[in-house]
Amino acid sequence: MDPSNTPLFDAALPEAPTDLAAALARPALPGHFDELRGLPGSTRPAGTENASENIATPPGMTPAWGQFFDILGHEGLLDLNRRTSQLERQIRDNGVTYNVYADSHGPQRPWSLDLFPLVIDAAGWQQIEAGVLQRVALLEQVLDDVYGRQNLLRRGLLPPALVQGHPGYLRAMRGVAPVGGTHLHVTAFDIARGPDGNWWVVSQGTQAPSGLGYLLENRLTISRLFPQAFAGLRIQRLASTYRALVDGLKQQSGAGADAHIALLTPGPYNETYFEHAYLARYLGLTLVEGSDLTVRDQRVYLKTLRGLEPVHGLLKRLDDPFLDPLELRPDSRLGVPGLLQAIRAGNVLVANAPGAGFLESPALLGFLPALAQELRGEELLLPALPTWWCGERAAMQDALPRLRDSVIKPTYTGARSHGSFHAALGRSQSRRQLDEWAGRIVRQGDEHTVQSYVPLSQMPTWQPDPAGDDGGRIVPRSVLLRVYAVSDGPRSWRVLPGGLARIASTDAGVASMQRGGGSADCWVMTEGEVDRSTLLAAHTTASAAAHGRRMVTSRAAENLFWLGRYTERTENAIRLARLGIESLGGEDPSSPPLLEWLGQLATSNALVPEGTPATPAARRVFERTLIAGLAEPESVHSVGFNLRATRLAASAVRERLSQEQWKLTVRTEADFFQRCEALRAQGDFAAGSALQILETASVGMAAMTGAQTDRMTRDDGWRLLSVGRLIERLGFLSTALHASFETGAVHDVGGFEALVALFDSTITFRAQYQQRRDVAALLELLVHDRDNPRSLGWVAQTLRGRLAKLAGSAPGESSALGRTVPDPGNWDMASMCKADAAGVHHALLALLTQSSAEAWRVSDRVSAQYFTHSGEDKLSVGV
């Protein structure tokens, strides 16, 4: 019997934790290095020759893994399924996502993280570290030459087609020395361990390497699941390297400790946006999109609510072609017009400096050994896999017979001006397919690069019993490690002690996150002191505190404003839909004034289509139509549309929201659509079922508004969120109250009660006025009472105050914008309660019309004043 298929609780299994783990672990596939046991076929685990005598090393297991399972213990092994469930729940609750191109079920899925880390001992890491530092220094020298004297091109050490013919080479940066003297601030190297146990470089990332945020999330998650093992194995920490990166950027920007560094992201639709927001928050950087920035007098500024703030450095997560639509891709909506000119003027540091993209071509790997000898007089300590650029005839002829044992890669990945294709694994191709590849290579050699294939090493991963039992097994999976070198000063780098381990989706497949692979934390053991630095505590410097108070970008503010509006709009739509369904099934469902009022509001708020009859005879048609349209995503005012809009607005400012608030937003939307879909699939339009769905959504919205009120910092961004909610509430309630008098519903018993319920004031009204149903009492509570947060007086007064605070007005003074909102202090209740002979309340209706109109005018003025920066004195390029 294969012990790896045996449940954990089988009494016949060994009781020693390390022996039990070895029994549960399948061996690596033939030809792959086994990270758990050492070299394939070896009788003695790799590294045991120098292992400390006090470390118990079970047969077939390396000292590091032996120590890991020894610390974990028997109970820890029996607890792996619970820890796996805890891991999945934490990833889901934290909202860690990644866009998987091969996933047909939607643009995002939860980040895939394995329970076990990849463990690298101190000696093995020293080899990796030395090789990575040597390579990043070499790449820096290559960039110096290519954008400077170009000796390498003149002497033929670099083919011009791989440099000047590569779309990643930017002629606009020729002769431009980067601010601070460093081109490469963050460089990533994908490395693989071959069957012989040695590490090989597979590829390198030099434009905007991704993964630093996910790496950090992996570390925080896994170290908390195995705290004793993390401490016992003396795993080196990451925080000091992240701090060195930020300090290095500030130092090299020329502005020193007070430099304003921002992280430039493509936005929330990018597949790695989660880590952009996560990393910006962790590093204390301002998260910005291209539209947040503007260039004036060859300097970069951030558009904030308080005006333009200088930006001294950008950590970009944007590929070079999209950086500046004036000089690079004119169709880019992600970059900053004029940015390259600001860089050339030496006024902004950009990490990495634009123009390093050509280094990412796999063909360059084949030329680096000779360049290392030429520029540094050294052999490369960390070799790359043998690579042939087929643009050279000799290399092509050497590569063609090797296609079956190689990987065929595009020389110019993703280039619009060159042929592009997905990398092809020769061993997975048929004879006919290989012949077709050979033909293409002969015809277009420069477009193709051939790289030797190496079977990736396989690390242990935990796989719970699919039957749902308490058992499981340790399964080997192929792994590729991404290691990062970050700049800590001018032309100085350090290697992050760890990396992003990417696990293949199949036993012997290619490790690719974009193709559905997983990830693992990477633990690096140290023989020295473990660095105890942390960046999790809040920044306490005066500079950081000042930036924290004032750095509310116009884009973030606009999204917060609309988050407030959509939140309130969703609550209003839910309340109106519930009220409509309840009233149609109430004691007097045939009241013409009530139905007319409900029909008018439902139509104006797009809960039902225009022309839907709202008469006693057609009330069931009205009810079914209302229920059927609750989750209609194309109806711009349906409950479902507004819930989705709320979530989208929240996703654009996710870095400003707590995890609880974000999870609540996502869960409320998902639950609503799921329940409505189930109702629709059953063909059920029952009022009771619809009310249950709306009730659940209402509870979720109440929690969301509570989080907005009590769990967000009272800065200008929050004030705009509040202004958005108040504008929406003022317009909606004014319109609803106006319609109740216009249709006569307010004079109907059912209509009167429904109106009070729509204002969410039923309990208050009954407590104060018992069974009275006169207009004076109604207007006192719903219009005049400034202690009632649902009254028009309270809404108008609070809106005026928020606008004054936003404008920086002195206490007690109003702002010019706030003065456009009707002042409750000037409202004459006696006039509003008075009706003419026909029963028309002219003063009241005039106030309601004015309030509704001014609400929407204030919205337009807020946008013009705070979001666009388009006044004559603030005119910006590209805005």
C-alpha cells in the first residue's frame, strides 16, 4: 500500500512527526530535484554532511525540512487540514485576488497560496544572493552603455536588433542620466533548480516587476500559521529590505527624507491591483493613477483636494510604453502627459527608469556571459539556462536540432511591431508541430529565441483528502522562484531574503500565475542574527503625518464621493422597493393615491420601466415587474446595478477601506445577485421571497454605512463621501415628499404611513405623535426637526457644514458652495403648513423643488471644484 494515500489517523503509520511526514510524502517525479528529500536517487539527503548533530534528520529528508516537521509535531501534522481551511478563509476575507487569464469564470479569483513554504538553507541562499547582486550590477552597466556611449553596440557585443530594434528601447531616453544615478531600483529574476540541485536563471524582469506585494502577503499569512517553525528555523525577515527600498528612493530623489514618493498603478482593472494597493499601504506611499498626476514646468504634481502637491519619485507598476502618451503610445490612458520631459529635466525619479524593457528579452540571456567578462572581468556566479537567439544564423542552426528538448519563446514579448506568441514547450509538441516551428524560425529567426528546458524542482505541498476526511497527503509540485534585488542607494542593491515561489498547476507544467498556477512563501534560513525590523506600525515622522493629513488625491476623492452617492442610492432603492412590495400586499392595497405615488417614484428611480401600470386593477403586474427588475444589471437605478456600482467605487479606493468594510461590500453584492438568480431560476415572483432578499441586503447596507460613519478617518476624502450621501438623500427625499403632495398620497392613510416609512422615521413619529396623521406633525418631523438624520432640515444643515469644512471655512462660517443649499434656519414652518383653497402647499412645494434642484447643482459644482482641476489657473496637460 502506498503510505502517501493513507489517512493520517491510520494507527499503522509512524508516530514520529518527521517519519510520519516522510511516509505521507510522495517522491518527486523522475528527473526533478526533490526539495523535501534532496537529489533524486541519492541515498543521503543533500546537506547532511555538515548538518548540526542536534538536528534530527529522518531518512530521505533534508535537515531543514526535518527540523520543520519536528517543530510542527504530531499534533501539528494532524492539524494541517484545519490550517488549510484557515489559510483559505484568510485569503478570501482579506480579498487577495489575481486576474487569471485562463479562468473563464470571471476576471478575478482568490490568490492561490499553498500551506507549506519553500525552505532554502543559509548556504544555498548565499549562492543565490551573490549571483543576483552580480547580475543586477551587470544589467545596470549595460543600461549605462546602451543609453550612453553605446560601445557594446559598436563592438558587436550586443546585436542592434535586440536593443534598438526592441520596442522596450526608448530613443527618447538616449543620453539621459537617471535621477540619482540608478536605472534599476527593483529587478526580478526567475530562477529554477535543475535536477543536479543547481539554480539557473530562466528570465529577468526590469520594467515593472510584479510580486512584491503578494510576497509580503504570503509571508504574513504563512508565518502566522507556523509561528514556532518560523522562529525555530531562524527565518530572515523582510521588513528592513522594504524599508531600504523606500529610503533609497527618497535619498536618490534629491529631496531626502521629506521626498514625496508615489506608487503609479494602472488602476483597479489590472490583474495585480490588489498588491499595488497593499504595497502602497505597507510602504507608506501614495497610490496614484496616471490621471492623478499632472506635469507643470517639467515637474510632476499630484492633484489633491487642496491643490497641486509636488511628487519627487514614482515607483511605477506600469510598463514603459504606457507612461507618456505624448511621446510613447498615444492611445495610453494610463500614463502622464509630459512625464518623460520631467524625467529628462531631472525633476522626478522613476523606478525603474524608463527604457529597461529590452533587457527582458530572453535572447539577452545568451549574451550576458560575454558581457560579464567584458564589463566586469568575471564569470557569472548564477548561470542562465543555455539560450539561442535565432536571429544569428549560427545560433539558429545550433538550436533547430534541440527544439524537442527546449522552450521556444518570443524574442519581443507582447510587441505590437513584432510577431508575438505564447512560449511553447518542445516536449509537448507533435513531430508535425515541431516541423512547423522550425519553418517559422527559419523564415523569421529574429522573432524566436530557443532556451533549454530544465525540469523544475518539486517542493512539498499539502493536499487535503478530497473526500473531506481528516486525512491528506504531501504532494510534490514543480516550483519556480522569483527573487528580487532592490536598490538601497546610488548604484547599490540588496537581495530580498525570500521570494515569490510560483507553483505549476500540473505536476510537470510551467509555473505561471497568469495561467492558473499557485504560490508559496519562501523561507530563507540565516546563520546570523534575525532582523526584527517591522513596517507594520504606523509611520510616526512629522513628514509622514503631514502627508497623511493632506494627500487625498482628486481621483480618490471623486471615487469616495461616488461611493457615498451609490451607497445612499442603493439604500433608497432598497427601501423604496420594500415599501412598494409591502404596500401592495398591505391592508389597503387598492388605494389609487398610494399606487400613483409608488408608481411615480418607482418609475423615476427606474425600478420599473416607463409605462408600467400602477392602478388597483394592475397592481399584481406592477408587483411582478418590480420584483423581476430588482437585480437587472443594465437598469441604471435597479438595486442590483447600484450594489455593483457601490462595489466598483469601493474597489477604486480599496486602500482607504478596512478589510471588514471591503469584505462586507463584496459579500452584500454577491449574496444579493445569488439570491435573485435563484429566485429567477425558479420562476418565483413571490413577494415574501423578494422581501427576504431585500431585508438581507438592507442589513448589509446598514453595516456598510455604519462602517463609513464610524471606521473611516475624518479627512477630506471622508467629507466628500459624506457630501455624496447627503446630496443623494436631499434630492431623493425632496422628490419623494413633493410627489406625495402632488398625488395626494400624503392625505391617504396608507400613503401617509408609507411616506413616514420611506423617510425611515416610523418609530420616531409614533413615539412623538402617536396616531396623529396631520400634515403639521408630518412636516415638523420630516422637514423641520434637525435632530432627525432623515429630515430635510438635518440633511441640508449637515451638508452645508460638510461643505464649509471641506472649503476650510472658519468655525461657524459657511462656504460659497454651501450657501447654495437652502438654509433650514430660514424655513418658515407656518407658511409651509398652510395650504390654499385647493389644498396646495405652495411654500412647501417651492422649497422641495429648490432643494432637489440645488442638490444636483451642488454635485456638479463639487465635481468642477475638486475633481477636474480645470480652472484657468489650474489648467493641466491632458485634462
